[in-house]
Amino acid sequence: MQIILRTLLLAFLFTLPAITAQASVCDATREGVIVYNVQHKLVQFCNGTQWIGLVAKIGGAGDELPSLSSAQIWVGDTSGEAAAVAMSGDATLSSDGVLNIANDAIIGPEISAGSITNSHLAGSIALSKIAITGTPDGTQFLRDDGTWQAVATSDTLAGLNCTSGQVAAWDGDNWECSDMGSGGGNLSAWQNVTANRAIATVYTNNTGGPLVVSITLDALGLTQQRSSLEIDGVAVSTITPSDYYSTTAATAHHSTLFGIVPTGATYSVKGTSGTPTLIKWFEATLGGSGTDTLAALQCAEQESLKFEGGAWVCAEINALPDPPICTGSSAALQWDGTNWSCATVVAGGGGGPTIVNGDHTQQECIDAGGTINMSDFGGDILCLFSGTTCPSGWTSYGKWYRTSKSCAGSTSCFPASGRDCTLPAGWVTTTASRSCTYKPSYPTCNGSCTQASGVGVTTAACY
């Protein structure tokens, strides 16, 4: 009996798991060995490769995982054993499982291109986060190249010393001296040179720079008229019959030629199928390369200086008509470009002699787009405007310039001198319709010629 008991006790002892502080090596020779791991308080068995813990389920009664300190995790060590460690490095783990990433831990390589948009950015970004140089303060601003630029506190030209031929130019930050280019630039004031220009006459641009010309023509009665602005013999701007517009044949047919004349080039207006009437001829210099100085201008004997087309030129001295003798305390001698005349000077706000009745000065007339007339109204000075009415603030003088209209009767009517009638051109006192009649000796040739109300009226006299 004792022998049987000893045998059963030895068998029981061999079936108990070994108790060890740490599981020893697990290999094929130890497969099936059961141990109790004192360190981890866990029963383990060797499967021939590694130790496997004998835990039925997590949290089960009597089968719980070993205790783990707050905020620690299980991590396999170099021996293949699970060890309790705290998370460290760029992130930490709290006791309630929240993962916290350290500041500046995520940089460019960890961010996918385009994954951060404006909505992800804070309302402002500290300058310390931007790669810039210099020190910011209240007098500087940050440029797009990452540098600081002092704020210009003034755009005055004080202290700017330019040499001859240079101009002041703004470079976006400061004024600087710049060489004047011979190309494009500012346009000078328009000069009305109508009195010194004519159709089919060749002129030369001696201004020292490009010259802009604008020429307005009237082709009344010339239904097939064609005009061209020729520069060095090349037609650069052309008016065809369809360019002249009018509601009736009796109304002025105005159209404009425009071009830029290079330095030293010739220019002229040529017409075919009749010569149009020159209405206005304006010129202006372009690019600032022209000059109104007298340097290097050498005139011949009996020549005088003349400012023409934006520059001084030499011109022949023409004999001037003798001026009249003006009488009266308010009379003044005045030159209209062709003749001397006596003008009445009315005290006013300046701007030259006033228009009749003293409501406006001659300068005010020019500024309003009108022209001065001192010869057609019995000594009265008036301002002429295109159209049938005066501008706001001006009063009609009661006279309008009207174009002519001719009507022809049948060629079978006799005598020939009685079969036509003409409404003459000139200043009239009404814009209402007007008519004339023709009555040759042959009764059936009687007829009339009518110009409708407002038709043919080109200019209003105003003061």
C-alpha cells in the first residue's frame, strides 16, 4: 500500500507546472513543458517555439491579465517576453487612453502634399515660424522675398539730383532718375494747326520725335470722295465714301484721319474724286523726345522762330498787315492769326477779352470746345459751337451757320437761267425750314427747293 501511494505522489508531482521567476528557453526539446511565471504571474506552456500564456479570457473570473501600471502598455522585449513600459518619444499616453503628440513632432516629410488647406490654419501665424531675415518694427513691411523693407514715408523729389536728359520715375518704392527713352511716352497737349495746314500739301515732321495727327474732313456733295493720310508716300489711314455719314445729302459729311508720323517723315492728305473741305487739323508730339528749346536751331536770314507741331521751327517772315487804330477806353488791339482787329475789353475774372455781353471770356470759350469769331457779327466777339444749340450755361446769339442747297429743274425748260434755284450757305437767323422756287417761261417747269427744319445747320453762335 505504501508503494502504491508513493507511486501516485510521484506521478502527481510530475504533472504540476514548474514554478520559475522567468520562463526559460522554449524550443523543440521542451515542447509541452508547463511553467508558472512568477514575474508575470502567469501559467505558460512551450509550443516548441515560444511560451504561450494560459488565459481563458480577459477579465474572466480567476483568469485575469497581470496588473499593469497606469499609462503603461505591453511591449515585447528582445527575449520575446511581454514587458510593461510607458510610451515615450514624440507621443505620450494618458491613463484614460488619450494619445498626446508633442509639439513640433510632425514636420514636412510626415505631411502629405496638399492635405493642409486654409481651413486648417489658425487666424494668424507667428513670424517666428516664417523663414525671414531682419527685425520687424512699425516702420518696415515684409516683402515677398522674405526680407524687410522700410516703408516710404514720402514720395517727394527732395534730394533727387538728375543729370541732363533724365526724368524722375517712380520704381514702385522710390523716385529715381531715369534716361528719357526715344520711344513711347506721354502725349503733349494737342495743337490746333488748322490755319497752317492744307489738303494736298506735303509737310515734314521736324519735332525731333513721333508726331500724332488727327484731321477732320467734310465731303459735302462729293458722294464718291476718298481721302488718305500718307506718311512717306504710304497711305496709313483712309476715308471711303461709306465712312462719311449723314442723314441727308444736304448735311455736313464729317470723318477723321488719324496717324503717327515718325521723326523726319513727310505727311500729307490726298483726295480723289474731288477735294474735301478741311474742318480741323490737330497735332501733338509723342514720347517726350520732342523739344521746345531753341538749342541748335539755326535760322536763315529773314527767318523768324515759329512754334509748330510741338517744336520750334524756322519760318519766313511774312509782311504783317498794318493794325487799325482802336479808340475808346475799353478798346484793345487783338491778333486773330490772320489780321489785327479792335476788341472790346470788359472787366472780368481774367481769361482774355470777354465774349459779347461779358458773360464769358475767350478762354472759357476755348475750354468749352468752341472757337472765337470776331469778324462775322458786326464787331461782336462770339463763341461758335458745332451743332444747333449752345452748351449749358451759354446763350444763343440767334444766328446759325447753314449749308447751301441747290435744286435743278428739267433740262427741257427754257430759259436755262430760270430753271434752277439755290438756298445759299451762310449765317441765318432761324433753323426752321426754308425754300426757294424756280419758274422758267415754260409753265410745266415750275417747282421749288426746300431745306427741312434744322437740316444743314452746322454751327451755333453763342455768348
